[in-house]
Amino acid sequence: MKRITWRRMVDLPEVNLAIVSFLLNFLWEMWQVPFFKGMPDLPHWAGIKACTSASVGDTLITLAAFWVVAAVVQSRAWILHPTRRDIVGFTLLGILSTVGIEWLSTGPLGRWAYAEHMPTLPVLEIALLPLLQWAFLPPLVVWFVKRQLAHRYVRLPRDKNVRS
């Protein structure tokens, strides 16, 4: 059994995905603070904590979507040379998760509410900004992670796992 070193951990696609996803989602969460009821009035650290918590959730959704795509294409290395289908699937999984979470959290669970100026979709009555978050950030995450890992790996066939 090989020992897992820091270097090997940093080379894992999931670690890079988690770091990039967290950072981009945290920026998005901070940007959309004014669009959620009560968020602009929170004390600074309470707002940071709320955005951090949301970003951790977004990162978990991103990792789950990554693993679903990896299972479908039978390779964790898909992120090194993603097809359009991989990226669309990855993005759609995030969007579908967001639709469910937003609907539950603003409806039956009452976990948060939108400010009056938050654009919403009329039928589902969920916010447009979280959907845009999941339309734009996953392809950007793939781009950053692919660039980050590209120099570490030789071009792997799609049916091989990333360095073991």
C-alpha cells in the first residue's frame, strides 16, 4: 500500500476541484448577499460564516457531480480532457441540485428568504442568481482544475484513472 503524501494529495482532481469550487462559490455567495433577506444586516462574521457554510455545501454538490460524471465515463481523469457532454452533465447536476435545495429551503424548510429585488423564476418561485451560479461556475471550475492539473499528468486515456 502506497503512503499518501501531501504532493500526491494535491495532485488528486477532487482536492483541486474542492479548492477551486470553494473559492469561486465563496466569491459568488458574498456577491449575492444583498439579494437575500436579512443577510446585509448580519454582523460581519455572521455573514462570513453563512457564506462559508453555503460555499461548503456548493463544494459538496460540485464533488458529487464530479463523481457522477466520473462514474458515467468510468474515469476520474475526465476533468483533464472533458468533452462538451461531460461539462454539460456536470453543470446540469449542479443546477438540478440547486433547484431542489432552493425550493426546499425557501419553501417547506424556511431556511432562508429572498430580498424583494432578487429575480425569481415565476413557476418554481426560486431565485435566478443561484441558478446562474450553477450555470457559470462549473465550467469555470473545470477550466481552472484542468489547467492546474495539466502539467502534472501525461495525457491519460479516458478509461484510465488518474495516477494511483
